[in-house]
Amino acid sequence: MSTPNYQYQSDFALKFFTEGKAEGEASLLLHILERRGIAISEHDRDRVLSCTELAQIESWADRALTATTRDEVFES
């Protein structure tokens, strides 16, 4: 669902939407890594799940699509 022109009426609503989206994308990233057979540490898992920056999660996810190791995903 896309809401490109929606203006949130409160900072709370914006934060709630952003955090919820980040949580969903983080879960999907972990699923992609698992399905691709890329093992990650508990530290990496916690790092992904605690990240609230959508751009960072999307960057990791882009790398996860072609990576063969965890270093290719998380190391810049």
C-alpha cells in the first residue's frame, strides 16, 4: 500500500507508521537471508530487528538479493 502524498496529522502517527514499516521490512529481510541460506549471528539479527531506518534496511535487502555471505550484506 502506497501513501506518497498523505500528510500525517501527528508526529505519533508518522512514527507509528514508520516503525511498523521498518519492523515488517526487517522481518522480510531476515526471511530472505534464511531462504538464501545466508547464516547470520544473533548480533546481526538483533541489529536488523532494532533498526528503524528504512533506508538502511532497504540497502541491506538490496544486497541480500545477490549476496552469498553475511559480509556482502552487512559490510559496506
